[in-house]
Amino acid sequence: MSQKFDTILKSGTVVNQDGEGVRDIGIAGDRIAAVGSLGSAGAGQIIDCKGLHILPGVIDTQVHFREPGQTHKEDLETGSRSAVMGGVTAVFEMPNTDPLTITEQTFADKVKRGRHRMHGDFAFFIGGTRENVQDLADLERAPGCAGVKVFIGSSTGALLVEDDESLRRIFKVIHRRAAFHAEDEYRLNQRKHLRIEGDPHSHPVWRDEVAALMATQRLVSLAHETGKRIHVLHISTKEEIEFLRDHKDVASCEATPHHLTMAAPECYERLGTRAQMNPPVRDAGHRDGIWRGIEQGIIDVLGSDHAPHTLEEKAKAYPASPSGMTGVQTLVPLMLDHVNAGKLSLARLVDLTSAGPARLFNIAMKGRIAAGYDADFTIVDLKRVETITNKWIASRAGWTPYDGVKVTGWPVGTFVRGRRVMWQGELVTPSTGEPIRFLETLKQ
């Protein structure tokens, strides 16, 4: 008796933990039911994927979707639409909203806002502060929580815990891997006079590589002292890569496409404040150092740090201009272009965007193409040449720093729990996003 599936993805090149090869994938309901040769099986729909590569669904572990409080820039619906249009099936969203995501009530409100309104699946970080330390052990185990996020250097929003004693109190109560924006606030304050009015070239001078390394070193020391695990977001310096190489017992780390793609001073000359991020895009030597971190396996995951502002806000004279740019929709095409340029393998990209996040954050049922797992797929055409444009960007902000950039490799399909959400540049299924399940938060 032949098998029957809801959907069969036919003859695609599946890229997975066991290598790469042409296979069929049978989907039943939300889950992968079978992987292999399904020639005699029937299905409600059969989708020809010949010539395409099927990756486990890409998980972007750092986005800022601005809701609640700043929805003129982005909201959970528009940000997640931008994600699935770019081949991203799930996101981890950050707590620097207004109000801040730091209580049981504000966290539950975001989950309620996201469910069946976001186009892909989602998790939210809970912000760690001096005031909510006593609640963090419970908050980090809330269904849909990716863990605790702490800013030890000030960025966008009001979250800041800069001193070691307060950080130590947070470390002592948490159990899961916590994520950190690592720039040393004391050094940032000492160097504010180095900002030059109207000149974004001075941004990486002010927020220099020493500020980043000092903060990362402090975090590693506290992690060793307390026996806890840390995740250092958006690595921007070669020195951090060299330091973290020797501390992988407690520290994982993330790279962003903009730190792997852009370099100063060219990006500031071409884009001005649209290239302004925290931590900053630095010179090519630091970019090369981060690529070495990719090559050597020191970098664990990729996150876009999608942090949209309107063009009007970005047009303010530096340093009044806010730091941040769109990125969730361009993560996959930019990194596929790097794959085609020989900078990394497709298998390494899968490790950075699906297997890696699942491993680090103990995600249940995602991160690989295997029977019983969620049917999340990012389907790409490795040979397709496209030009990224502002018009293509689905974010409410409506712009990308990569406008006019030609890339080789393009996302053509996004599947979330068995549903074809995006296909050939069209949104084809209503939003059905659900909270991501973690091994520490399985009770819903």
C-alpha cells in the first residue's frame, strides 16, 4: 500500500546534517513524515523542486520588530512578512520595545500579539534588568521565551546593566544560555567626545574595538565564575574572535551579514548613517577576522540584527541619527552570494542558520530535515541572479542598505510547519505563526 501525504517536495537537493543529495520530502500536517525516494506515494499536492536546494528552515536569532511602541518603523506582522519573503521561517525577537519586555505581563502580551499574526514562528527574549532579577528564573522558562537578553552597553532603547555586580546577580539566578550586547558602557561614555557632528565615520572610533573586547572579556569572566552559559551577539572585532576561541566552554557567539559584508570607510562614504549600527561596521581587517571565525567554527550562528528605522530618522545628522538597519529579508540572499563566492559551504550555512540555533538554544523539533520534525524549509535557487532593491523589502521601513546589490543565490520558497508561506516572491498563505518550543519550555 503506497503512502499518502499532504504535500511532497519532489526531487530537490536536500542539505542536512547527513550531507547533501536529491531526495523527496513527504509532509503530513505540520511535520515531516518521510525523507527519501517517494516515487510511488500520493499527495494532495506535489511540488517540483528539481534544480532547487531545500535547507532546514532558516532561524534568525536576532531581530527587532519594534512592537509595541515604535510601530511606525515595524511591527510583528510586517517584520515577520519581511522574514518569510527572504526565506526565514522563525525569528528570535528582542526586548527593547516600549514598554520593555521585562515582566510576565509584557512578555505574555507580545506572545498574544504574535500568535497567528506573525507569518513565521517566533520566540521573544526577556530583558534582564536590576529590577527584575528575582523574576528571571521563572520568566526565562515561559513558553515562547528564547532566554534572557542583557545590554551591557547602551544601544536603542532603555535596557542597560553595565556594572559587574548587577550582572553577577543576573548570572546567579538564570539557568539557560543568556544573550548579551557586549560593549563596555564606561568606555563608551569616556569616548563620547570622539563623535564628530555630521560624520558617521567617527562611529567606530567612538565605539571602538576595545569597548567590545572589554565587555566580552568581562562576560566570560562572570560566566566562568558563576558556571553559566553566555551568547555574545553581533561580533564586530577580530580580537573578540581570537579571545572567544579559547572560551567555547561557556561562550557561544553570533555574526551578522552586515559585519561579514560591509567594511569601513567605504560603507560610510556610500551609505552615510544608513550604515550606522551598534556595534559598528569596522574596517576590512575586522571583517576578515570575523570570516576567520566562520571558517574556524568559532562563530556558532548568524543573526541579522534587523533593527529598522525610517529613512527620515536615519537622515538626521550624526550622532542624532539612530543606529540600526533592516536585515532579516536580506540574510539568506547575502549569505548565498557568499556561498557562491566560495566564502563558506552550503553545509556551513545550514549549521549557522538552523542546526546551530537549535543546538545552542535547545529548540524542540526544528533545525534539521528529519522525520517527526516541524516541516520548516527554506528553498533556494543557488544559480538565480537577482538585484536586491528597496521595492522588494517588505519591512515597514521600506529600505535596505543593499539596494542595487546584485547577488547569486535567491530564496524561492518558505515553508512553516508544512504550509507554503512564500513561493516565488509571493506571500501565499495567511499568517499562522506560533511560539517556538524549547526543551526548557515544553509546557505550553
